[in-house]
Amino acid sequence: MLRNFLRAFALLSCSSVIFGLCMGSIVLSNLLTRPATAAQPAASRIVYGLTLLPSGFDPHINASAELGIPLRSVYDTLVYRDPTTQDFVAGLAERWEISPDGLVYTFYLRRGVRFHDGEPFNALAVAANLERITAPETRSQKAAFLLGSFERYIVLDEYTIQLVLKSPFAPLLDSLSQVYLGIASPKALQEYGNDLYQLHQVGTGPYQMVEFIPGDYILLRRNPIYRWGPPFYRTDNPAPVEEIEFRFFTDPATRAPALESGAVDIIGELPPLDALAVARRDDIVLVPQPIPGMPLQFFFNTAKAPTDRLEVRRAVITATNRVAIIDSVFQQLSPVAYGPLTAVTPFYEPQIKQYYPHNREVARQTLTELGYRDNDSDGVLDLNGAPLSLILIVPTWGYAPQVAQRLQSQWRDQGIQAELRQVPNLAGLLAAVQSGDYHLVAFNDFGADPSLLNNFYLSEARNNFMRVSNANLDQWLRQAVQTDDTAQRQNFYTGIQGLIMDQALILPIRDYVNLNAHNKRVSGLAFDAYGWFPLLANLSFEGTP
């Protein structure tokens, strides 16, 4: 019935996603604002360096954090998280009400808002976006999951819409404030379909996409009529940036030279040594940005010997000198991680730091008590002839390879052998996990609500890399997302963090900090509540050096 309702308004048409069809040298531009050429700069135009080339840039379909760097400012969301207070503030919804049972969210929408293609924003536009995100053929990798227990919507009038849930879902407002649930023009969604929409994205945000050549660049231009942003967007910006060109710098070694030469004005994910070097320059500003969510960590496979034994997992954590890793790999620019949440994530429990201080002697004693000895004098502990050998799945991102090499070296001194198996991308990591032939796997995720833990720690979670099933953990995780009482949520997440570490399900390494830098021609670089996404509306351009 819902789909028929929208068809009556001719709002939406879906098709399969085929990113490969869009590759090539053909310039595909937004119909509203088509630049003459990419080589003719605006009065104030900057280049922003992206560091990852995702398989797709459609926020309703794809899950990469990189896509949000340009697209956070192409789209508005129903609500926003204030990056300073973490409170939810008005976005495309001026206000909202939540029913006493937590099952119905009523949003009263802002009037006078228009999409970049001139179409009006209203409740039917929100409905069209919900239809697209939840349609099976969309194959949403993140946005659909962010909706939690969403069941249906009800359009009450042109500017009022209700979201009805099957069960209470406290993180819903947080989800609705993320770029993955940004509101797109129904006209553009219908015109381009899932195959081509990512090249013609149309929102209501402070910047509009005017050109996108996959693998080459994305060009955004300031929306001159934008007046409806959240309160933390600058409305008095004296020198806003008119155009922003995003280019890709996937090789970390190229990022600092590009910044120093002026090829880019802003770039993120600088290698730590390069970040220290550029910070010493008078013409460059380093902007470290802590990222909420999960730290870089190694999940233990609790279904494969020897990490199926709690004592072995505890010994491995205790044998790891995380401070030394932070010093050598991250140049002390990232904090040591102690649990499943980073220290800047809401409901983080500081007492988690008490778990597993580094102690080589305690680790060795634990392994000795388990019967491990170096019986053949080869430097590797063994039990009944089987060496203490661990297989680590190591992705290429987040400095996981460098961390894994340090772990291998540290553990070798403790009689623990480590085999490193590097995977090139997320698909390779998931395939390796699916095989079950591993003891640890490196991974991290981000988010401003700790409900992201449910995707990993619930027994039936799609990313249960630990292959863990714990009734108490399942119960607390579910209860934590069903109550909106802050004190109760804190109690649940305190218990969840403690249980995860008591059971030694992960080896935490470092809280993620994105090392951004910009030249002094640009000022006002700040990020939203999720850490990755710049507030482009707040950037100012101060002219040539």
C-alpha cells in the first residue's frame, strides 16, 4: 500500500546499483547548475583531499565514511546533533514529538525549503526517501539498518509525517541526523534511478553537487538561497567558500606533499609523522579530530583454539604493550584504547581503563599455568606439541598493518607466534571472517550512539566476528536501545563494556583520531558530531597567500 501511495504521486522509481556502469570519462552534471568547465574557478574555490575511493557514493546505498565528507553538506537531515553539546536540534524538522510508548515519532517539517533542482521539500519527499531506503532492491548497506525497528510512515498533511516503530528504538534521532538518512529530491531519485543517482545527487543543503567524475573529482557549489541550516551552521560567514573541489589522494605518502605544494587546501588522514612535520610550518594548521564509536581493535575468534580459551585471550591482551604501539605508530597523536568504545563516545565508561594493564610476567605466568612451554627451544610456546600460533586478519586501512607488525614483534618475545594475513578491502575481510580460519581480526566503526555495538556483539549480529553468544550481553544490548532514559542507558552500557572486557572479547589498540590539516588561506574548519564530516558552510576563504 505504501508503495502504491507514492506511485500515485510519481515520486520514486528504483533499480539496481551498478557503479561500474558509471565509470569513464563522461562528465555528468546536475541539471540545475552546470559549470562551464572544471578549469574555470570561482572567486573562492578550494581543493579538499579525499583519502579513500569507495565503491559508491550514494548515502542511501553505500556505507563509507568518506562519502559523507562532501555529501554532509549536500543534504540536510530531519534533525541534527549539535557537535558541541551532543543535543538534537532542528533540521528539516522544526520540531518533533515522541509518543509515551516510544513507538510513534511525529515530525513537523520546515516550510519554504527547496531542493537544489527547485522542487519543494515536504512530507511526501520524506516518504519517498523512506521508501527508497527500505526497498529491498536498494540493497542499503547502512541507512536501512540505522532505521532500527522502523515499520511504516504516515503522512498526516503536507508538512507533518509520523514514523511508526515495531518496538522502541532510542537511537532513532541519532540515526536521522546522519548523512546516510539525508533527504534527497524525489524528482532526481525518479529521474536517475539507483544506477545513476549517485552522479546527480540533489539535496537541500548549503552546497550542491554540480559535477562528479568517478575516481577523479567531485565539485560542489554553494547554494545561494540556503537559509534553513541548523543553529551551529554560520549564518554570518563573511567570506564563504563558493566552490569546493574534492580530489582523491589514496596513497598516504602523497597527502602532505599535496598540502605543502598547494595542490590541496584541506586534507585528512595524514600519516602521524607527516602530521607532526606540517604542524611545524607557519602556513599550515593541524586539526586533530577525535572520532566517536569503536576504536581500532582486534576481535578475538572465540570459536577457534586457542583463543576459544578465556585465559589465553587475557594473556594475549596483557602481553601487549599498547603504549609502545601508540608511541611508535601514532606518534602519541592517538589515545590508547581500553574498551569497545572510544573515550569521546556517549556512555563511555572510564573505569574500563582498569582492565589488563601491560605486564609481561603476568602474561607468561598465565600461559605457563595453562601448560604452555617452549619444549623444543624454538622460541615458541607449545601445548602438547601444538605451537601457540595466532592468525591475524589485517585490513590495509587505519594503520592496521603497522599495528599488526608491532604485535607480531611483541608477542614473539613472549613466545607467541603471529601469522599476518592482509586483506585489500572490506569484501576480502568479510570473506576471510566467513571462512572461520583466524584468531583475531582488526576492525573499527564509528558513530555517536553506542548502539553500533549491536551490529557486532549480539549473538545474531551480521558482524559478530567473535562468534560469541552471551545471553546477558544480548539482553543488555537490546534493553539499552529500547529505553530513552539516560541514566538507564548509562547503566546498561557500563555493564556491556565491563562484560566485553571481562570476557576478553577484543584487544583494543587506539582511539581513532583523524589528522586533518589545512593551509591558512582557509579558516573555520570544524566537524559534525560524528567527527568525519566537515561543516563546509562554516569555512571561510581568505584569498591567496
